[in-house]
Amino acid sequence: MNPIIAILKENGINDEKIGSLFEVLTENPLAAMGTIGQLGLPQDKLQLLMGQVMQNPALIKEAVEELGLDFSKVELAKEQLQK
């Protein structure tokens, strides 16, 4: 299991919320950071999760694929952020 998804599940985040989070992440990564902050994760788990996201962006792609979402939206969002 993807470590980002594992952290979320270990902290009681259900599959529906995880799917929604990654949908937001694929469409607007900056908004997703705010959404992650609102999940109510303990501070140590939140820091671990954010560290995973920042240090290894490939995990996002893996999680999106594991959840069956469209990764091309992530690529499009990245291009828009770089402009």
C-alpha cells in the first residue's frame, strides 16, 4: 500500500475522503494542502504525511494510480503552477 494512503488509513480517514483528497490533489495541489490540514491528523502524522508528499512526489502518482484516478490532471496542474 502507498505510504501516503497508509498514513491516512491508520488515522481513520475513510476511502471516500482519501479519494476526494487525491481528486483535489490532482486538480489543485495547493488546495489539497489545505484539505490535508483539515483532516484532523495528529501533528506528528501530519508532518510525516507532508514530508512524504514533499520529499517523494512520485508517491502521489502511485497513490493516484492505486486509487484509479487520472494522473494526467496532476501533470496539467503542475504545468499551470510553473507558468
